[in-house]
Amino acid sequence: MPDTKGPRILVVDDNRQLRRLFALYLEGEGYVIVEADDGRTALEHCARECCDLMLLDLRMPGLDGHEVLARLRVNCPDLPVIVISGTGDVADVIAALRAGATDYLLKPVEDLAILLHAVKRALERADLLQENRRHREHLEQEVRERTAELTAANRELEELRRHLEQENEYLREEVGAVAPVSGMIGGSSVMLRLLHEIELVAPTGANVLISGESGTGKELVARAIHERSPRRERPLIKVNCASIPRELFESEFFGHIRGSFTGAVRDRVGRFQLADRGTLFLDEVGEIPLELQGKLLRVLQEGEFERVGEDHTRRVEVRIIAATNRNLLHEVEQGRFRRDLYFRLNVYPVAVPPLRERLEDVPTLAGHFLSLACRRLGVEPPPLRRKHVAQLQAYAWPGNVRELQNTMERAAITSRRGEVSFDLGAPPVATAAALHEAAAAGDVLTEQQLRDFERENTLRALTAAGWRITGEGGAAELMDLAPSTLSSRIKALGLKREEA
Ligand SMILES: Nc1ncnc2c1ncn2[C@@H]1O[C@H](COP(=O)(O)OP(=O)(O)OP(=O)(O)O)[C@@H](O)[C@H]1O
Ligand SMILES: [Mg+2]
């Protein structure tokens, strides 16, 4: 039974005696020996099963040692070969070494210990080489994998960088337009109900349709919903549908590629893509042209869209918060807004009440806006006295919270010696009409209603008299009052000519 444990050595020599000598000696040293008496047999053997080392005679009939070496280098480049030269011709040996032989011995090999030494050295070297090669292959493989990973990561980074750049550009555009998000102020029951609704719907991811008059705080509500949602780490992107020219809607929403229309000088990401995995706030949603509503519906339903000028379909996942100060259902009935789109947007309706329906909030809001404005001006906020609050609460605020904010900013600028005053618009005609109605129905009028009525009546007289107080046809005569009484009343009511 051959010892299969030791390294296998193929001894190739046409001299049988020498072969046997080497074989017996090396077997004694624990090697497994296979013999071949010519070059062809040696190569055939190598093709069949591998060995660890070849002892190769150079001069042989048929295929000689040089031929064998040349073919081996093609098929078994790693097999260590010790050539045994009988001629002692140096050129012969050098040629063999150049052709890839590991070592050489000269015949006659009288001291077999030299053979053993050469064999051991060649095997060791082969082991080292193999180990080296394994390491190198491993390293190369690792480098390849890392390179692939890096390339993919780089590509992703590049994509991210572009995305961020575009997001930045968008944010820069927005910075001027959007006030920093301040908390929502208001403790009235309507406001508390609204806050409760915000808390309820925010985490659900459902589309929200916010309705309310201009300046009621719809945008603030949209921001509050986004900030309380799991998407808060992702962007809230705003599109003001009222300010986009009709022909640019599609590009604004979905983006375009360079050259897709005149003026498209470079690729542009649309708002939908910017808002991916975040929230898209469609302000004034009622302004979206009918012909684009179908495409909007598609992205809401399927999450798919194409950039203008491109076939490639992109996917997004976006939560929509829309706002409108129109009656959108009425728009649907008039055929100006698609019903299916309306239902997609109106999953959860939130109505922001006008300020006149929550006058309890006026003092807090007024105080808040006044101190904000004073801080900006670097002045001490003047106190808001009861009479001021009463005056502010007597007003109907057709421009809602925004009007109150503007009023307080003006008041901060015009306040003198710590005393604040307001220039409020005239109460709407509706107030007077409502008063007439209430009076006619026999209802009791409040002090406030009477004051409003007085104010309205005085304004009417002034307007009719072209703001002339004294003389024939003057306001004092019209009201059957002494001109001085009227003058002081005008002052007390804070009436000014531009209010007429
Ligand atoms: N409850 C509130 N607390 C504090 N500030 C508020 C509140 N509501 C509104 N505001 C402020 O009033 C201003 C108008 O609000 P916002 O822009 O949200 O109104 P809007 O309903 O979106 O108005 P429009 O219909 O004109 O777009 C903003 O400066 C906002 O910060
Ligand atoms: Mg708004």
C-alpha cells in the first residue's frame, strides 16, 4: 500500500536504474514516488493526478526535459521541478531555469543527501509560494469586493449629494418665504380641539386636507402635523400651487431633464422626489390646473411619475398635506376639481376656524406677536391693558391671525412712551347688518355690539360728509351732535380717514 500521506514526487528519467535509486531512497524518507520513463508519460501523469514535485531528467528520447518544462508551464505553472542534467552543460541548465525549473542537480548524484536537501527546499518553497498566492488571491478578492462596494457607495453618495444640493437650493429659496416654525398658540376650546385633531392624525401617515380662511394658520397646522409624524426626520416640502405658472406645473411637481423645453438648461428634481419618504405640502391646492390633476392622482395612487422629457418611471412614497381657502367640494361640483383627486386628498379633513370664532385666543396671540415684534426692534414691550384687549376682541379680523400679527407689528413700531395703539380696519358691514337684524328681532344688544354700532354709524356719517365735521352737511350736523363732541368721539374710536 503506498503511503499517501507524504508529498508525491514524480521521478522522470529514461535511466531505470537511476530512477529506482532515487525512488527507493526518497520512499525511505517518507515520500510517495511515481515514476515515468519518458516525457510524454510524465505529462500524461500530471494531467491525470497532481503531484507535489517533479524530478526531471533533461536528456531523454522523445520529449526531452526542456519540452516537458515548456508544456508544464502552460498546464501546471506551480509545480516545482528539479532538473537533473547529465551533460553538465551550463547553457542547458540555464535554459531549464529560465523555463521555470526550481532547482537543478548534476549527474551523477553521488550524495543522495544533496538530493534530499534539494527536494525539501523545493517543496518548502512551493508551499510558501502557494501560501503567498492564496493570500494574494484572498487580498485581490477582497480588493475587488471592496472596490465594488466603494463604487456602489460612491454612486449612492453622488446621488445623495445631488439630491442634497437640490434640496438645499430649494431650502434657500424657501428661507425668505417661510417663517420659523413657532408653536401654535391658543387655549380656546376650538383651538384645543384642533390641536387634538393634529395629535390624532399626525402619526397615521394619512393624507390631510386643511381648509380655512386666509391667515388662519393652515401652514402652521401642516408643519405641526409633519413635526409630530414619524416622517419628521425627512423633509417637509412646500409647493404653493397659486404661484406656479400653468405651463410649469408638471416640471415643478415631477422635475424635468435638460432641454425638455425652452429654459430647461439643466436637469431638475421635482418637488415629489424631494419629498420622498417625507411630506409634501400642497398649499392652495384648488389652484392646480384640471389637466394636471390626472397626473397628480396617478402619483398619489401608484407612487409613480416621470420627469418631463424622460421615459424612465420613478417611484416615490410621499404623504400629502393639502391646504385650501376655497370650498373644494364646491370646486368639484363646478367641474373644476376632480372628484377622485378630492377624495384622495381629503382622507382626513382639518378645518382651521377663523379668528373671530375664537376671540378668547386674541389676548394671548396679541401678547405673543407684540413681544416678538418688540424683541426684533430691541424695545421693551408696552403693556396690553384691558381696554386694548377689549378693542382687539371687538374686531372681526377678516385677515385672521396674520392680520393680528401685522397689527401688533405696526403697534410695536408706533407705540409711544410705553403706550400702545392700534389702527384697526372698520368692522365689516356684516356686523352692522347683523346688529340691525338683532335689534329688529328684539334681541338684547351687548355693550360691545352697541359700541360697534356707534363706530359704524359714525364712520357712515363721516363718509357721507366727506370727512367734514362742521358746517352745513357736515358729519356733526348729520348726527345732530356738537362738532366738539363728535371730534372727541372720533378720537376715542380711533377712526382715521383711510378707514372710510
Ligand atoms: N395659532 C397660532 N399661533 C401662533 N401663530 C400663528 C397661529 N396661527 C397662525 N399663526 C401665524 O399667523 C401667520 C399666518 O399663518 P399661516 O401662514 O399658517 O396661515 P394660512 O392659513 O396658511 O394663510 P394663507 O391662507 O394666507 O396661506 C403665520 O405667521 C403664523 O405663524
Ligand atoms: Mg398659507
